[in-house]
Amino acid sequence: MTAIARPETAVRPAVDVKSLALWAMIAASAFGLWTLQKNLLPMALAFPESAALNVAVLGVCLVVGVWLARRTMRPVQAPPWSGTWLALMWGGFAACGLALLMNTRTFSIWSRTFDLETAGSWSAALTAPLNEEVAKIAGVVLLAAVSTRLVRGAADGLVYGALVGFGFQVVENFLYGFNGVVMAGGVEPFAATLQTVVVRVGLTGIGSHWTMSAVAGAGIGYLVGATGRSAARRVWVAAACLAVAMGMHFLFDSPWFEGVAGAVGKPLFNFAVLLVVFFTVRRGFRARWAAVSAEEVAAGTLSEDEAGGLSRRRSRRRFLRAFAHGPEREAQRRLQRAQLALLEERVPEHLPFEAARPRREAVAAARS
């Protein structure tokens, strides 16, 4: 009697890192939200007009900030909405809640270490860069663990870092809006909240948390994406970006350059640092995109016109508008998606030319 061979089963990893990272983000965000609501809910119930102003102004700021980040900070395509929501959730709930707990404990250390005047002047600058930047950048690290297609290079790390920072910044400004009421002794709470929100949004918002975590996030993206570089170089670049972000935060919270000049100059300096990192990342992404596109044109996967138009959102939309609504336009949209998926996969050096055959087959199938 012939024995029936059993099919071999795939060996599963001992730990599902993707699921573990996702549930860690959800659990930490839930814990952070629970921590924050203990402070926010009583204040919102006590000062409903301040709460309404906070929600209205900061809600608009969040919508505009997210739109700008998704539209401008990543070349070629906006990041997926799944990663966008996870980044905002982490920044607004997990990072902000964890930082609130850690800052409270760290402040007490400085108050015992220094005299009252020194502690009052320097506690924020010595505490926030460590606790808050680490808490925020942990979200980008977890996003990279959730899916390799979310954080594939420095451009992804940059935009997700900015989104984490936006979430953190909005919730922190919400807290500070109520703090302004407390500092005013509860007198005219609407005016106190309005003044705080105007300063933190209109004056310092341009160089606040989103710029710092964007710089640190670019380093994490480079760490996981630049696989063609040595491991030591990638670690050093990531560490340097985090150190720069902490330095930006230290300057922002330090008592140096006080007054209106400092309130305006320090955020503008942080924004200038972000621009340097942004244009460096963008130039590298564009150069790599051009090189990969040229390889695919030489291989016959793309035509020269297709390669030239894919890298620009406006060019892609203009191309699709040349086709009538219906099956023909939808077929061209599917082809664009397949082509973009091929190039996006190859740009961060994750997928060498020979290993990209399945992606090319998908392009050929969409073309037919």
C-alpha cells in the first residue's frame, strides 16, 4: 500500500510582528486617550465655550495640516489613508498621553535637582525633547513594523513623522487652551482660550511638533529603506535626525531669545531646518525615481511618455481625462496603479530589477 504524501505546510514565524505592532499602536493609543480624558473631560464640562472654540479652530487646523502634508511632503503619491489615520492616532493619543505621564515625572526630578528659578526656566527644554520626541518617533517605527509598504524610505518617514506631529500638536494645543483658562483664574475663559490658540497656531505653529517629528521620521525611513547602504551608515543617519529633532525641540522650549523675536524666530528656524531635510529627501527620491523609470523604459515595461507623466499628479490626471468616463478610463487607471506600484516598490531599493518580475507582469496584465 502506497503512503499518501502530506503537503508541506509553511513554517510560520514564532511572532507575528505586523499584528503585534498594530495592536501595540491601538493599545497605546487607547491608554493615552484614557489618560488624556481624565484631564480634558472635566475642563470641557466646566468651560464648554472654550471646548467648542478649541474643537472648531483646531479641527480646521488639523484638516488643513493633513491635506498639506499628504499633498506636498511626499513626492509622486500621497501616503495611504490607513497609515495616515494610524499616524494621527498615535500622535494625538498614544504619544501625547505617554508624554504627559513621562513629563510629569521628569519635571519632579528637575524641581528636586535645581533651584526653583532654574527649574522653572529649563524644565521644559530638558524634558520635552527627550520624552516627547521619543514618544512620537516610536509611532513611525511601529508603522514601519506594521507594513513595509507604509514606511519604505526617507520620504515616507518624513510625511508620517509630520502626521504624527500634527496629531500631537492638535491635542497639546487643546490642553494648552484649557491651561490658559486656569492661568487666567477662570475669568473670561473664551478670551483666554482664544489668545492661547492664536499664539500656538498662528505664531509658533509653523515650527512646532510637526517639523521636529518629520525630521526624526525621515531618519527612520532612511534606516529601513536605504538597504543598499551599510547598516552603520543608516543607523548614524537615523540617530543624527533624531538628535536634530531633539535639538529643535530644545531650542523651541528653551528660555533663550525670549520675547516676540524669539517667539517668531525659533519656529522659523525649525521650519528652515525642516525645509533643508525636505528638499534633501525630495531630491534623493526624484533621482532614484528617474533612474528606476529609465531602467523600466529600457526593459519595455513603460514608454518614455508614461515614465515622464507618472511622476506628476497633474500629468496623471490630465492623461486620464483624455479618456471618456467608463471602462476605458478605468482600464487606464488600473494600468497607472500597476505602473506606480512597480516604481514605488523599486525606488527605496527594496526590489532589485530581477526581483520585480511579478510587478512587471501585473503591468502587462493591466495593459492587456
